[in-house]
Amino acid sequence: MLPQSPAVGPQTEQQGLQESRFNVWVEQGGSQYVFNSASGALLRVATEDYQGYRRLMDGAGPADCSPKVLARLAAGRMIIPEGTDELERLSEIYHESRHSTSMFALTIVTSLGCNFACPYCFEAKHPSIMDDEVQALVLDVVERQLERVDGFHVTWFGGEPLVGKAPLLALSDRFIERSDAAGADYSADVITNGYLLDSEMCRDLRERRVVGVQVGLDGPPDVHDRMRPLAGGRGNFWTIISNLHHALDRFSVSVRVNVDSGNVDRVEELFVILRDEGFSNRLTVYPGQLVGITKNLLAPSATYGGCFTNPEFAKAERRFLELAEHYGLATPSLPSPTGAPCTAVRANELVVGSKGELYKCWNSVGDPLEEIGHIRDVTDTNGRLSKWLMYDPFSNDECRSCIALPVCMGGCAQHAFDEDQYENRCGTFRHTYREQVQDFVRYAEDRGLEGLVTSPLVRRMETR
Amino acid sequence: MDDPYDVDDTTEDQAMIDDDDFLLRPDLPEGFRVQLSGVVSAQGVTSDWLQRLGSVMMQLQRASSIPGKPACGKLRRCGSFRGGCPNLSHCGTYAPPGTPTV
């Protein structure tokens, strides 16, 4: 449990101060730094100012405490009014964002079939391209939503979404037309294995307002081709590298590197190749934790082993990012505060399967036992929907006492429901928050603050 | 004496918020500013000063907006999940077309 912070200052109902429970203090180069996970702010405090502040908070009086420092700490919500229930406020934010109707978002599976055969894939795939009838039903739903939303976002997902290029392009054209007519911002990104992402595909996607692309590369050629082979078993590493050259001309590109105990020691070889291809400072890489999801017994992941535990992955992530930074493929970042964190737990978002079946979670795609309804009537959902919309991290004592709660808001609900994956519901900040703050401070102070003060945001998307 | 914590958006306010000592700046709700002039001119932390600061903080707590949807109405990317969660890394807030990412 986090310690309760002492209150100081005038002991009246609304005038005392207390420290936020979400502060992370670190020391670096003779200064103190405090990161607040609820505000996302990071502040440098000179040691003498820190000592004066600490004496104040310890009840020794305000005599030598800098008012300027206190005001900054207040602006960063590192000190808060005495008696503030931070968890209650976070809970309000969570539930407001869960039920927000200002945005509408769909994850659309244009093809459940995939041209890859990754041994850790959590989907039970089979060839299935979204047909015209389902596309028309999707469009009906979108048109009804566009009457009342400010923005509409699509994530093209699979299977492999580019295998379903025809429905992807056709739906995109209609989404853009309808969104523009309704005055709603439309944007899209695509999560792809990258094999079909050639020059023509990149042009076609960019013309359809796809702004972000995520591809997967799991190591140098021999490792990647073992972990992410084509369906016939052939390798594809260099095809993807070639395609990245096209993609970088048009999109914000991130490369997800799925890691486990079998490949984590080989990632530097991948980084060398990416650097030699000229990708440094042009794309970002990030590690994905492989997990052996066993709930869908028909999925390859049901028999996949060698995965890290969540704390093991947190340690591996630090080393990964340190190397990536060295090769110009990542910059240190700190997580930002969030609301309801994903489609699964947000009321106004859905995952649409290639046959029009509906899910709440990306991990559920292809699992009939996780379908919640059909696109022909999105109001006619079955009882499976309620578990997602009733998932509440604020009823979990472990979450309530965790310093990472403002940036994860309960993490992965799907894992939380699965007793075998329960510990994997968490992001890494839970385990390495102090190290992450220290790493960020070191980087920021070494390189100077320019370019960092507006929050270094790194795109994260799911892939397999 | 002017209230050092009124909500006017002045140049001095910006100096407070843009201070280099913030490596990552707080995302303050629109219209909320703490006047640097009032803070700097204070000679020390007194009970009265703390009382006024507490009042400002109460306003800030009440005014806090939903992350990912700033009061200006623009949408942004939040990048919350530092790659830590394998299945939840799409953070769910959205940038308008053309928004650069690092």
C-alpha cells in the first residue's frame, strides 16, 4: 500500500496541503525530480528547495520553503488540498471517459485470414474477407454515429488487414465521404505484418487518410523468419525491410518487436540492420510482451511457451529501450495519464469481425465464445458485453494501491479476467516506475530539454 | 493588492507554466493559470499564502479534464502504455490527421 501523505499548513478544512500519492521522487546530478503519474508532469527541484519543502511537509513550518517551488508543485498536482480523494477523482475520469460519446471508434477486421503463421498468434484464423453485405451494415452503423460525434477513428486489423485490401479501400472511401459531410474528423491506422505494404499499397492507404502504420519484426532475419514465417513457412524479413522504405515516406511508422526469452538477446542485431537501412530517427521500435493465451484452444498461442512474466518483461523492456535509444530508434518516454484505456472497456467502441460479428477486445477476434453480437443490430448484444463494461479497477485493492493506476487504469481487462494471465494485465510502470523516471531524467538532462518538454509521445499499437 | 491567483491568461502566467524546471509540463485546464508575478513577489510562505494556494488547488482539482481530451477540444495521442502491456498498447485517444509523433 502507498503511504498516506501527511497534511501540512493551516489545518482548516480546505486550506491544508498534502502530497499526492502518485509522486515518484528521484535524485539525479544533485537535484531532486518529481514525476506525478496522475498529472504526467515532471519537475526539477533544487536540493535546497527540496529540503525546505521536505521540512514543511514534515511539519517543521514554512520558514525556509520557496513559494515558487510550492506553486509549481501545485501546478503539477504533486501537492494537493488536504483531504483530496485522488482515487475518487480518478474513478470519475475513468467512468466519464468510458461512457464518452464524443468519439466513435471501430477496429475492423477486413480479413481474418492471414498470410503469416506466427506460432504465438492468439487468433484461430481462417480465410474470410469482409463481403459487400457486411460492409453495408458497417456503413449504416457509422452513418448513425456520425450524426452525434466529433471524430471517427478506425484501426484496420486482422488476421491481416491488407489481405482484405478491397474492403479496406472501399470502406475507407465511404467513411471519408460520410465523415466530411458530417463535419467529423476521420483518421485511421493499420496494424499489419508489413508483407503487402508495397509502394502502391502505401499510396492507396495514405490517400485514405491512414496516418499510422505498425509492423512487426521480431529480430534479425533468422529469428524473425522463425517467429513470423509466411503461412507456407518461407521467410519475409527483407520484404518487410524493403516495404518500410515506402511506408516511411507516407506514415508515422512503429515497429513492434515481440520478445520472449528466446529472442530478447538478439534484438540488437535487428537494431543494427534498421540503423544501416537509414531508419534511425525515422521510426520507433518498442517491445511487446508475448503471452501464452490459452483460453482459445484453437489459437496457436495455446501451446506457446518461453514467455516472460510481467516483472521479467519490465526488466527486459529497460534493456531493450536503452539499446533502441543508442541506435536512434526510440527516445525515453514516461506514460501519460489516461482514461478508460482501450476499446474493450469503452462503451462507444467496437471490434467488427470479417463476418460482421462483434467483439469488445482485439484478443477475442476469431473466438466464437467471445462474440457479443452482430453488426446488423449493434443494440442487440448478448450478456458477454456486460463483463467488459463493468470491469472496474477501482474495485481492485491491488490497483487502488498502485502508483501506476493513473496511467494504466486497470490495464488489460482481458488478462484480468483470465486467472492464468492475471498478472500480465499490468503495464511495466508498476514494476519499474522509479527506473523509468530516472532514465527519462538522465536522458532529458544529458540531451537538453528542447524537444522533450511537450511530452515525447510514442505510438503503441497491438499486433501479433 | 491583486489576487495573485486569479485566472487571467497573462504573459507572466505563461512564464510560470513554461518554466524550464518542468521537464514535462502539467496539462492545466484551459483558463487556469497561476500568476507567476504573485508567486515570485511573495516574500515567503505564510499561513495566508498557503490558504490562497489551497484555494487555487481546489479549483484545479475540480477543473481537471479527462486525459486525452484537453479542454481546447483537440484530440491527441496519449501513448500511455510504454509497450508494457501486449494487448492494450493502442491507447485509445486519437490524433487528427497529420499529427506528428516522436
